[in-house]
Amino acid sequence: MTQFTPRTFQINDHVIGFYYGRGLTGFSGYEHITDNWVNKGAWDLGIANYVVYSGDSALVFDTSTSPECGLWLRNFLNRQLKIKHITIALSHWHLDHIAGLSAFRDCQIFALDSTAALIEQNREAIENGNLWGPPGIPTVMPTHTFSNDLDVKIGDITIQLRHYQIHSRDGLAMFILADQAMYPGDMLEDTLSYIVEPGDIPAHLSELSRLQQSASDRIFPSHGSLARLADGGYNSSLIAAAIEYNQNMLRQAQCANFTDMTIEDMLPQALKTGAIAIWENYRSVHRENLSRVYEYWYNRKIP
Ligand SMILES: [Zn+2]
């Protein structure tokens, strides 16, 4: 198992993380395709997924970022952890989170109704590599869908899956109350999240305040620094950082120099407190965010 080997980090005796990217894990195998989304959207930013396990059962929260990485994970679970029963849960439908699904076709796959609908709607483009550009990946449909909340048990560990409309309309966060831990998918990121649904920023902001009430001390986003994830995760200042970013992006969308504004302009507080740190590859994510937010909000009334 030398190729596609992630950095693994043990969060406690029943949760393990798998991390790719930020120059720590070699090649994704897609480097020959310029601007491919596996590198641009995941390996360049760093990406983790998480597995909760007990005895021979496991819940896999997101399936990693390419079919090859998904297969590596499947083999690791079966061979190293001796897992026989695997349930998948998807944080949202974006490709860097569902790309490993093909290795888990025979498993139960839990997802929001909206996640399943979005995969179905985009199925052809995902498979052909026309949605975010290449590579195309196989799609696998969720087997059990729900509209808002679902509780799942793995051994005696209770896992809460909860819908928040943050980052994507089909956002699903995983909570393990016994650990005071939250796994928010892409609702929170270090450095910042892609804004792909700019018209929904007001909704994202009110949902972020609701997320603040969940009072989780340990936060494990999908995209962040391996050192911090492996050292107990982020704290609730990561939620404040997401609020600061979205608030500033919205408030300043009609300023004359908006599209020149930097990450430092949008996140002064979070950078000062160390809630987040700038990972340079996020500069291009931020530039794309500026143009999407500008395009949507420059001639609309900002709430
Ligand atoms: Zn992502």
C-alpha cells in the first residue's frame, strides 16, 4: 500500500482521520490533467475524511477524493481495522467528497434527499468530467435518504447527522456528543470555504449562528491543516471565522475595490486570533469567491 497512502491520524479510540494533500502525500495521479479538480479542489487545499468504528462496524463520513483513494480506504478498513460492516454518510454532494464511492457500492449509503437529488441531476456531467472538468468519476446513488436529521449507532457510539444550509444547500454535519466533536464537512474550512451559492450567503450566515449553538469544542473540517486536525482539531473560533468571512464578503460586495480585496481584508479578526491561518493555495479560491459574490450582489440590495 504505497500509492495513494494518506496520512492517518487517530482522534480517539473510535475515530480515525485520513488526510491527503498539502504536499504531504505524494501524487494524486491526476497531475497530467491541467487544472483537474482532484488537485485543485482537494490535494492543493488538503482534505480529510473520517471513520467512526467499533468492533467490526464503521461509519465512513465522506469517501475521499478520488476512486483510487476510496479503494485504498476500503482496503485499509477491511484489512487493517478488520471492519466487516460499513455504512457511508455524505457531508454533501461535491465531487471531492463522493469520488471514492465506487469502492463502497455494496454498502449502505446515507445522505440527505437533496444530496441524492443533486448527484442524480448532475450524474452525466460528473461521469463525463463536464461538471468541474476532468476527471469524470463513477457515480453511486445513496441507498437511504432523509430530509433533515438522522441518528446512527456504531456499536454504542451515537452519531448525529444534522442538516445545515451552509456552503452547499445539502450540507450535513456529523456530531459525536460523547466526544463533544463536530465534523462539519465544508461548512467550515481553514482557510475559507468556496462560495458556490452566493445568493444563499444570508441563509448560510443564519445557519452558521445556529451551528454556533451546537457548542462543539472539537471541530474537524474536511479541509484544514493536518497538524491542527491531528492535535485535537479546531475550536469554535473556526465558526466565528466563517461568519466573519461571509459577513465581510457580503457587506463589501459593492465597494469599488471589492474584487481586489485580499483574504487579509476579509478575515482580519480570525487571522489575528489564529483561528485560521492562510494556506497560500486558498488565494485562488478567494479570487473565485470574489468574482462569484460580485457577479451576484453588485446590483442587488444587500440585506
Ligand atoms: Zn470539499
